[in-house]
Amino acid sequence: MAKSRFTRLDAFTKTVEDARVRTTSGGVVTIASLLIIFWLAWGEWADYRRVIVRPELVVDKGRGEKMEISMNISFPRVPCELITLDVMDVSGEIQMGVMHGVNKVRLTPESEGSRVIEVKALDLHKEEASHLDPNYCGECYGAPPPNDASKPGCCNTCNEVRNAYASISWSFGRGEGVEQCEREHYAEHLDAQRKEGCRLEGGIQVNKVIGNFHIAPGKSFSNGNLHVHDLENYFKDETHTFTHQIHHLRFGPRLADTVIQNMQRKHQNTAPGGWTNHHINPLDNTHQETNEKAYNFMYFIKVVSTAYLPLGWEKAAPLPDKHADLLGSTYDGSYKGSIETHQYSVTSHKRSLAGGSDEEAGHKERIHARGGIPGVFFSYDISPMKVINREVRAKSFSGFLVGLCAVVGGTLTVAAAVDRAVYEGVNRVKKMHSN
């Protein structure tokens, strides 16, 4: 009884072996259909294994974060003795004369090819004065002793005298008549390096808020609400200008070449518009030139937080917490977890501090303001949005099974129709010839 009930439900009726007819054309169609099935099935498998990058845009909810800025910038016409790097942001934090994480590389004069002379930490004037009498207490020449003096209440080095002068907005000049500077031959160092160039390389950590950093000549100090530089030594030489070459400027940790190559390979599998190229820094290899000493270059940068999530990133071991605090840290090819970095866009502006019309640049209607500080200024703004580049499979496993069934069923159905048409055609031709 049960057997007859299921028999009536059978949708796949069978024919007896004696009723089947095998033909040569049927064999050819069968082999061709099997080859087509294998080819299409392999394509479905390759499509299932394909990884694409899917971008997402979300609100950046990070709070109290730090951001690394890595730079390598050459100034072929300004000596290292005169260059100062300052960082400030809207939170009120000011880092004047940054000394940690950045090196100054002395370069030979531009006419001699700007070759490397030596590499030193950014604070070139620091001297412990350990050779002096332990009871020695240098005079600060009317200025209050700096808070970071090696001996409280004293100015034992030329740099400490310069800091003391800067704290009350006094111009320092070449240090003539200052015992500490004459002992350290500060003026002679200035004269010896006057025709040299300088390269800043390294990284700094800043608060992830709106801010700016700039490279300008002379010791920096604050005068009320103004940020001022001592420009006396800079303007004494006619050859000093802020012609510069930005070899690279990066926000966030460095990505190893293998990581970038892997991203580019995944990009090739992604439809147009599905990739943000966040490993490319638009200011790399930028060159700006001027023959004016009183000239100002400004770069306005919009920084966007960017995360890259490789396939299976949730299972990868996270990096140690201290990794984010290390300047110059690198994501190498062995790391399979999430990559947190930044991308940015930039617009630039340049002007003469003498002011006047911008007719030379083709803008007669534009008038530049007069005054300012010569140098190179980078103002960065932080976007409230975050880009997430997520690696995903182009097709799910269930989608792969559906596609495989469609390939097999569709190919066999078409093959059966072709075989039937060939068989009927051959029979009809035979009948016509027999008549």
C-alpha cells in the first residue's frame, strides 16, 4: 500500500533498457556536456573562492586617541641649525621644538648635490656641560632660568640661554657676548653651516584632534596669543629659502610592501569604486620651489580614519597595546588582524609674505595679506567619518551550491534538447532518402 502511494508520487519515470536507443551523436553530446559542466563548475568554485574588498562608511566613535605623523622632508637651502618643528592643536597642547622621534640630517650645499653629512637628534644645541665645575652656575643674562635647565636656576649651556630668552620673547641672535655660546662656538657653527641644507625624517605623535605642525626658521616662543619665531639669523643670508621636497608624509603606521601588494591584488577583484587606495599618500614626492626668503607654503589636510579588515581578522591575535604607542611601527605581511591607519586628501596654497597681487599665478583679482612667518605649514582636520575596507567572499557557500546545481541541471537539459534535435533530424533525413 505504502509502495503504491509513493509510486504515484514519482516524478522521475523510467524506461526499460530495451526501449533506450544509444547513438553516436548522443555520445558526442554527452562528452561535450560533461566538459562544459566541469568548466562551468570550476568557474563557480573560483568565484566562490574570490575575495573582494567592500567599503563601508561609519561614524568614527574613537575617543582620546593618538595619531602618528611620519615625515621625510628635505630643505636644500636652510641649515639644520635654523630649522624648528612645532606642533599644536585645538586642545591647547603645544609642542615647541619637538625633540623626540625626529632626526635632522645635515646636507651638503645644493650646488654639491645635497649629500648627507651627518644625522643627529632634532635638538642639535643640547649639551650636558659635564666638563664644567659641578658648582658652576651660568648666567641667564636677565632672563628667567628655563624650567628644563640641567641645573635648576642656572643657564649652563647656550641652548638654555636661548630657551630663557625665548620664554620672555627676547631675540637671541648669534649669541655674541654670551659666555656659554662663545664656549660652544655657536656663532662659528652657524657660519659653517650657513650654506648647508637639512632633511627632517621620523615621526611624531599628536592628539587625534584638529591641529597643525610647521617647519619654520629660528627658535619659537609664545608672545601672548601669538606664536613667534626668532628670524634674525634666517634673514642674514640671502640664499635661505624654503624650497622643499616632501619625500613622504604619512598619517598612521607604515604598511609593509607585502601588505600593500595584497591589497592591490584584492582591488583587482573588486568592482570599480570598491576601493579607496588608503595606502597612497598624495603628498609623497611633492616638490615646491621659491627664490624668496619671506615665503610661506601651506597644506590643508583632511584626515580620514581607515580600517582594513582581512578575511578572518576576528580570529587573528591582536597586537600588543604598546604597538600603537611606538613611533615607526609597521604592519608586516605576517599580521592577519585588523589594520588601523589613516588616509587623507590635501589642498595647498603658497604666498609671499610681502603681500600684494597674485597676478603671476594668473589671479589678478586675488590680493595676498602682508606678514607672517616663512616656512612650511601643515594644517590637518579630522573627519568624523571612518572608512572600513572589509574583505568578504564574493559568493556564499549556499550561493556556490545553487550555482553548481544550476550549471549541472541547465547543461544537461540543454544537452538533452540538442541530442533530441540531432536524433530527430538524422531520422528524418534517413526517411527522406529511403523514399
